[in-house]
Amino acid sequence: MFTAIDHVGIAVADLEAAVEHHRRVLGLEPAHREVVESQGVEEVLFAVGDAYVQLLGALGPDTPVGRFLERRGPGLHHVAYRVEDLAGALERLREGGVPLIDEEPRPGSRGTRIAFVHPRGTGGVLVELVEAPSGGADGAS
Ligand code: CO
């Protein structure tokens, strides 16, 4: 059902400083940057092999990432798996009793469709499922 790790999302308090750190110290160049108003984030993606590291800055304190930063500070926010059939994957998880945050796919960045799975069903880690746009470009959101 999962075909690859799509990205690892890291919540950061200062997006510009974190981008600069990834460039200068880790030697990674940003591959994509996007504001996703519906999720209250600005994200910057760095390609690492076939996957991405995704830095997440909150658009405000009263957003999911803003509340995460307030509660837990910067750090690992979620792991995203690529799937070919997002609706099918959600159905399978639902049948398996895994609690879903998103019952239906919703739009992610870069034209992807995404859904979040509750950490209660995945060992305490927030999990995102990512379906690439039809046409095949690798997606991240
Ligand atoms: Co993500």
C-alpha cells in the first residue's frame, strides 16, 4: 500500500534560519517552496535521494503547526508515505480500525492529494499519505 517514504516533515520556529542552516551546514538546496493556506503552513522541500525533507513554518500560532511548536517545540512533525491509491489506502486503514484525521483525501502542495492518519494508529507518529498528481510527478505536501 505504501510505495516509498515521500517526505519527513520537521516543524521549525524560524523558517528562514532553518532553510539557511540546511543549505550551509547540511549542503541541501531547496527544491520547492509553497504556502499552503489550508494547512496554515509555509513549507520548503529539500530533495534527499527520492524523498524530501520538508521544513514546516507556521503561518500563525493558531494553526496545527503553530500549536505543535507551542506544545512540543521544533522537531519531527510527521512522516509521509507515498501511495498510488489514496482513497483505497484510507479505506483499508479504516477497515483495520486505524483512526483517521482526514476521512477523505484533500489537496496538498504541488498538486498532490493527501490525508493524515492519527498518531494513535501509527505508534505515536503523525502519518501523512501522499498521492502524486496523475501524470506521475513525485509529490510532496
Ligand atoms: Co507533509
